[in-house]
Amino acid sequence: MRHRLAILVLAMTLAAGGAQAASFNCARARQADERAICANLALNDQDVRLAQLYEITQHLVAMGQRGTIQDDQIQWLQARHACGANRACLTRAYARRIDQLNQVLQHVYSQGPF
């Protein structure tokens, strides 16, 4: 029984921590930037954080601002792609975009009682 439990826990751990980043499937990663993110826990964590902030921001901003945030995200993804596998460049790109989204959220929070 203990052996089965250990196997079940191991299987669940592997499935939960598998090859899935927040914004894309690592099993399908073909670009150098995507492969670098999937191979590095810190970058993967930044990807998860950014995806969560992006989703939250999309839901909290006024409808007129969503298009701008989406356009900014597309530009950011192009800049991230230009980093290739350069981890330092990717780390800076994530830090900048996370900071931008946090600024948007701070502005939203300052506008109303949350």
C-alpha cells in the first residue's frame, strides 16, 4: 500500500510540474526563447507570474484600455522572442513587462475602492 501511495504521489508531482508554462505548452516549444523559459525554473516562474498579471489586468481595466494592453503584449512577445535563448535578456524583458502591468494595476487600484 505504501509503495502504491509513493507511486501515486510521484505521478501527481510529475504531472503538476510537467512541461506546462502558464502561457504556452513547453512540449510544443520550438523557439529559442520558449525553450529557454521551459528549461529554467526562474524564467518559468516569471512566465507564470506575468501570465497571471496579464489576465488580472485584462479583467480590471476599462474596455477601452484592453486593446492597448493587448497590443503592448504582442509587442512584448516580439521583444521576448528577439532575446532568443539569452537568459539575461529574457529576465530583463520579464521584469520590464511585469513592472508595466503592475503600474497599470496600481493606477486601477488608485481609481476606486478595492
